[in-house]
Amino acid sequence: MRRRTFLKAAGVSTATTFVPRAVLGGAGQTAPSDRLNIGGIGVGGVGHPFINACAEKNPIIALCDVDDQYADHTYKRYPQARRYRHYQEMLDEEKDLDAVLVATPDHTHAVITMAAIRKGRHVCTVKPLTRTVWEARQLAQAARQHKVATQMTAASNADDQSCRVCEWVWDGAIGDVHEVVAWSNRPLWPQGMARPEGADPVPAHLDWDLWIGPAPMRPFKARWPDGHLVLEQQLNSGAGPAVYHPWNFRGWWDFGTGSLGDMGCHHFNVVMRALKLTHPTRVCASSTKVLDETAPLASMVTWEFAAREGMGPVRLLWYDGGLKPPRPRELEAGRAWPDEGTLLVGDRGKLLISWGSTRLIPESKMKAYKQPPPTLPRRESIWDEWFDAIRGGPAASCNFDVAAPLTEWVLLGNIAIRTGKELAWDGQAMTFTNAPEANAFLKEAYREGWSL
């Protein structure tokens, strides 16, 4: 029996069948029997640091990317890993593969993740989970059916900071929360522009047809023409003058999900847990000029959630593109109003969350607050959560049953941006009840030859 087959067959008992780490792994190390064979798909960009995180405790046995040049720094770091261009070939050939990291552009998340699930591989997919609502639901259902351990790379809702948010909210630190405001300084890539005309030769190191995947085919463009309407700060922010690949796919509706899709899952994960939110009932948006092909330069989105589990209705607001909500009066003049943050507003106070900081405002309230004792179990990292789940431990905090509805929120917001309408949402039926035309964005057709 191959090792991967044993892991899957062992199920929840797997965690007790490994030789203890203290016997084989040494102090502070992972025992050889605990190690998982990991493969990475899409390893040139964000996949590079993520595969490095997986490699701290596990062997990397296979790597896959459609761009040999973009992925070269990862290939060089793991010379022992076998290399592939097509994800399906890797999944078919690597019989001892336990788990797969999917870190490709948004538009290929669903097809690649589904292929891994159907092969029985445990999978971690970068946020957002999918590009459409229908895809998110399909993946969550498939993960349950095939009994694989899943994770999405949203900011943890189970680390110490996030657990404190939940414990303080449930302790009544700010009373009944009726509003949440989140904001981001994204985009850091081109948005709000038209598609450039013409085509450039596809370099030999890139499989453009495979990169396009299920999206509508379009010509490859290496860089923006001189004088094209793209903001200079966007060109200098990440991938330079690239039009679609690498990295600048995020602003195109065919390939990405804009600023909201990129950052919303990070900000909303702990909010979903702390406030026990499920499906919104309504969503609307306002933005700079909306074009057919790209996300706008800046947007504001609002979701409405009904009362649930002893908590009152909640309004969730989102700002991006450099827009910020009004600075709260409770924030002292000398304290920074961060470029990225989340503010929970209750009937007895406000809780400000930014990267690495959770504070009641004003500071006088923070100093006077007697914090409740920790009651929630803290998790070390999203990677250790996933690895523990693979070995039969508890599900990762952003497993697909959590990641799918979380992803839906940001995708519903994008539909509100694209339609310009206030949308009434029936989450159980997966339909907009007041705007049938908006339902076309819930499930979009794939290019011929591609399917989920």
C-alpha cells in the first residue's frame, strides 16, 4: 500500500498511528512519519513563499507552473522536486502526493482544486477560493464528498489575535455589534482601464493557452503600449508593465476578482466567526467608473445580514482604492488611522483591528477593560492547521465549508459593483430575487474544452 493511500484509508485514526515525534524527529522537529509529500501548482508568485512555508516541515516532491521563467526561483530552491507544466499531468503521475497547494490566478482555482479533490489529494487554495459563487459551492460539496482536508489562505480566524476578537465580542466588550467597516489600500495593480489592442509573441517559457485555461481566449500582451491609460503608481507597484501575467491578472474580471476579492477574505474571516454570520440578505455598491473588463479604481460595498443566534442585524461596509471610512471620534488625535483595518461598532463601544493590533477605542476604554480569560483554542498557523487536519485532527479554520461562504461575500460584492444595483440575495436558493439579470454572474461559461 502506498503511503498516500494509507493516509487516506486511516482517516481520523491517522493521528494516532504515527510514531511519536519525540522518538524519530528530535526536539522541536517533525518526525519523518509525520511528514507529508507536498506538491505546488502555481509556484512563481505568491506560491513561492507559501510552498516555502509548507517545506519547513514537509518534503516538496512536485512543482507545476505554466511559466518556466517565472517559477525558476522556486525550481532552483527545490531541485529534487519533479517539474510539470500541466497540473493534470502532475496529479496523474505523482502517486505518492499527499497534498497540493493551488496558488494560480483566481480563474483557474476551481478547475485545478476540483481535479486535486477528485484525485483524493488534500488541498490548500489561495484566496479567494473561486471566481464565481457556483464554483465555490461545487468545491465545498466535493471536499465533503471525497473527505479531503482543505484550507484557504485567508488571514486566520483562529490565531491569538482573532480569538481575542471573538472572546471580547462574546464578552460584550462593545455591546451588540450592529456595524462592521473594513478597508484596504488595494489595488496595487492596474484596474479601471480598457484592454490594449494588438498581440505580442508568446515567449517560449510560457504556455499561454494553459494560462488562459477556462477563461475566454485573448491575445498575449507583454506590456502596456506607451500612452495607454494606466496609472504610473500601478505600473510601479508589483509586476511592472505586465498586462495580464504575471500578477496583474487581479484587475481583470475574466481572470481576477479585484481588490475586494484579493483582500476581503482576509478582513472578513474573523468577522464571520465573531458575529456568526452566514448569508447576507442584500448587497449594493458604489464605485468609480465601471468598465466591462476590469474592476474599478475604487469602490464601496455594503452587505446586510439578518439577526441570528441572539445577535441583532449587522451592516458590513467595505472601502478600497485608497478610500477610507470617516475617522472615528473615539480615536485620539495622536493615533494613526491605518491604511488597512477593520472597525467593529457596537452600541457600547468600538473595536479597531489592524495587522497585529486589536484595541478598544478610545485608549481609556482599553485600559479599563478587564479581558475575559482565553476560552478558544489557539492555532499556530494556517499551514499547521491544514497539516493537522490531513493527519486526522480538527478541520482547518478556513476549510472549504468556511471558505466557500466567505468567498461568496466578496463575489456578491463584485456583482453589485458590476451591475450597479441593490441586490436582494436568497443564499439558500443561490439566486438574486429582485434582479434576474445579475444571476448570470453566479455561474459563467467556460471556454470550450474546459469543465468543472
